[in-house]
Amino acid sequence: MKKREFLKFMGVATASLVASGTLMASKKKKDTAGKWKNDAGNKHTPVVKTTRSGDTVKLELDTTKHPQSEDHFIDYLEVYSSDKKKLFSAKIDSKSGVSKVSCHLKLAKGTKVYAVSHCNKHDYYQREVTV
């Protein structure tokens, strides 16, 4: 391999390593940013209570263990289907002090849903529930 070809090859190889490292770093940050586990005391992960009446399920999502202060709060609670369709969303007013909502959904028995909360400081948290 000639010097020029070698330098060209090394430039492409270096650029590709830098790009893949950047992608991996952003993927890791996205995958680990505050999410889903190590939630001591379940402050962030929604507590979900279900009540079924025929084909309708009442879901009560509760994050009252989490503080609702001016600079640290849960700003919304959502419910997603197992195929990632949003079934319910509620914006939470941090000044209200309330971080508990409920919804009624028509869901077959045995359906898995995901209750998701978002903390303005610590990102997303979810709980899987079979209704």
C-alpha cells in the first residue's frame, strides 16, 4: 500500500471510529439517562392501581412520593400500549402539588400497558402493568 493510500485509509478508519463512538455515546446516554430502574423508594416510577369493569379498565397513576417543588417535579404521566402507541397523557402542573391522575381505557383482559412518568431533573421512568 502506498503512503497516500495508507493515509487516506487511516483518515477514513479514524472518522468511522469517531462517528461510531459518538453514536454509541449518544445511544448509551439515551438508554441510561435516569431511566426505569434504581428508583429508590419508587419516587419516580408511577404506582398503578387498576380496576376492571367489563372491557373497561380504570388506571390510577400515582407519583405522590415524588416532590412537586418549583425546581423538581413530575411534569407528565402517560400510558402506552405494548406496541408503543400512546393511550393516555396528562400534563402535571408543578404548582398544583398533584401528581396523581386516572383514566378509563377499553382493554382486553391480559393486555400489557406501560405507565410512564417524566421528571424534569431525572428523565423517564416506567412501570409495566398487565390489566
